[in-house]
Amino acid sequence: MSANIKQLYDIQFSVLDLSPIIAGGTAADSLQNTLDLARHAEKWGYNRYWLAEHHNMPGIASSATSVVIGHVAAGTSTIRVGSGGIMLPNHSPLVIAEQFGTLVSLFPGRIDLGLGRAPGTDQLTARALRKENRMGGEDFPEQLAELRAYFDPEAFSGDNYVRAIPGEGLNIPIWLLGSSGFSAQLAGQLGLPFSFASHFSPEYTLPALDLYRRNFRPSSALDKPYAMVGLNVVAADTDEEAQLLATSMQQMFLNLLRNKPGQLPPPVENLESFLTEHEKAALQQRLATSVVGSAETVRNKLQRFLDRTEADEMIINSQIFDHNARLRSYEIVAEVTGRKA
């Protein structure tokens, strides 16, 4: 750990929105709530607003991620909007270059392209998306190189090549996302910013960040490492209220463990009474870095997490059933981190 300990007000905070579809709700409701949250996040001083690509998930409305990014960017003014992330093996690099070239042309200086190599879904759906046997993302580095080349007007010579229009010549910040060491090492070697999914892979956080920083090579994109970490946060006016609200997130992860994904359920009392010992242990491991509590509790836990990771930015995911409670959670985070007076 460095001698100069960062404080919460020293770093940027951002929003990761999975556009949750709540039990009894619709995707239309979810996307309206996404835009409302983005407008509040912009007002409260958050740095960026990212949306994630997931497929065949009854509780997530952001499967057409580029479309939702355009929806949010059009409804806000200053906040950066991007993908957390686009699962590149699901797509032709040319299509992503064109989509994000279009987004940057519409909203210059505000679009981020975060890329992952996982399918973001189950194997059956991945096959439906890809139509090719690329299940493991082994060719991700080659796909990434192809995508980056479409943005670089000097990458090709002669007349016999495909151009991304819009896209070619545009400055589109590319991030690599990961939940293990593969993308951490690749991001370091390429000199790109890196975002780690601590919100569902907490045990690999510190090793991945160390791998990224040790492998970092300065590039035209960055002269030094820039690491963002994802974190589940449920904040409320009291610890007890926050703990109750957090049971929606816990049930969501439990349903994934049981291979029964569904809509985001309402909070429940005494969740532990519904769990086996194995499920309790699995939830504890998966949600080990989650921050749940009142303003003071959240402030202290965020600072401890920052002390351990020395992150340059945190991106907050809050899976909360009630939209107003979700807004309040992000407002509390803005208050305790010095974004909102």
C-alpha cells in the first residue's frame, strides 16, 4: 500500500446500472427508471453511467446495450455514458465500431466503450448470439485488435479494406473489464484503463489489480495505470433499513446460484431461514465486498475498501427493489463521498 492514502473525495464515483426489472414490473418501467436514475446521478456529481450487456435474463432490461446508452445520453447533458460492458465475442468488431462511432458522433466526448470477453449469459443463449463456436473468448485479443483498428485511420493501407463509418478517426475511450486475471494482464500490456468486477468476484480483486499494475505499459491512451472497481452498495437512512433492502440483491444472487434467474424480488425478512448452509457460504463469498448500511457505515466501509485497493475510481451497483429507495442509496453515496453537499 502506498504512503499517500487516498480519501473518498480524491477519486471519482460512477454508476453501474443493470436496468433491473422488478417482480411485477416491465422492461419499459425499468428503462424509464434507468433514465431517471441517470439524471439524478448527473445532478449528484457522478462521473460516468455504465450499462451492461446480459441476455436471456428476466430481470435485466439492458440487453441491447448500445441502444440504452443512446437513450441515457440523449436524456442527460454532461455525465459520461458507456458500456460496462459490451461482451465483444458476441459481436462483429465492425458492428461495435459502427455503433460506438455513431454514439460518439451524436454525443461527442461523453461515450465510453467498456469491453468484456464473457458471454454475459448461458451457453445456449451464447450459441444463439454468436452462431460460431467461440464460447471461451480465446480470440478476444484478436477481436480487440480488429476493433481498435477500425477507429485508427492509419491502421490500413491501400483501397481493399473495410472502414467503420461512423467510427474511423474518432477518439473512443476503450476499457477492458474483467473478473479474473486475463483482462487485467491484457489491459496492462496494452496500456488501457481496467475495471474489475469486485461486485461479483471479490476474491480476485487484489490479485487482478496487482497483475494489471505490474504489467502496465504506457500508451497513447494512458501514461500510468487507471483502475476502477465495481462494488455493490445498498445505503439507507439506517443500518436496519439498508440490510432489509439488500435482501433483494441477495435473493437475486441466490436465484442465480439455484440456476433460476428471475426478476428482482422485493425485500424479505429473515432471508437466512430460506437458505441452506452451502447457500449461506456461497452468498457470503460472492457478496463479500458488498457495502450495506447507513451513511456512516457506508462511508467507513468504502474508505476501507479504497485503502485495500487504491482504486482510481469506484463504480457502484445498487440492486434495490423500490426505485425511490434506490435513488436515495445513490444520493447517500454522493453525500458521503463529497460529491453532493
